[in-house]
Amino acid sequence: MTTYHVLIYHTVDGYVERRKPYRSDHLRLVELASERDEIVMAGALDEPADSALLVFRGDRSIAENFAKQDPYVQNGLIESWEVRPWRVVIDPTNPTPKK
């Protein structure tokens, strides 16, 4: 059974504008995690743009290490973050429902 963890970012006011200088480095970090098959999906929540969710496959430490390396975190664009285990019920890569 695949293990998933969700990295939840709570962003600062003005995040969308303030992220511009760090966006390419952040997206490169996402791309590298994707190439290692660690990240499943990621994106900012909208209306309001005050949070983001990143879904990781594997051990909790993968998501934690991502956050610690993320230029958004390192440059104060993330007010707080947390990693939570995600009990997946429907997974398109494994169509058998989990109990």
C-alpha cells in the first residue's frame, strides 16, 4: 500500500506578488521531487490565495525535507507549514478502494 503525506503551507499576505523572485527555484525543487517520483501533485489554493497543498508519496521525511529546502519557506513567504498523513480512499494509480 502506498503511503502519502500532505504538506500544507499557510502563506503570508501578498504571497502571490512576493513569491516572484523565488518562483523559478521553487518550481525547480518541485520538478526534481517529481523526477524522483516523490511528489504527486501540488498547487496553491485560491480565493483567497492563503494556502498551498503538496502531496507526497512515501515517508513523512520526504515532505519535511522538501519544506526545509523550499525557497518560499527559507525566504519567509510561508507563515507556517505542517505535514499530515493522508489516508487515500481512491487512488487512480491503484483502483482498489482502501478500507
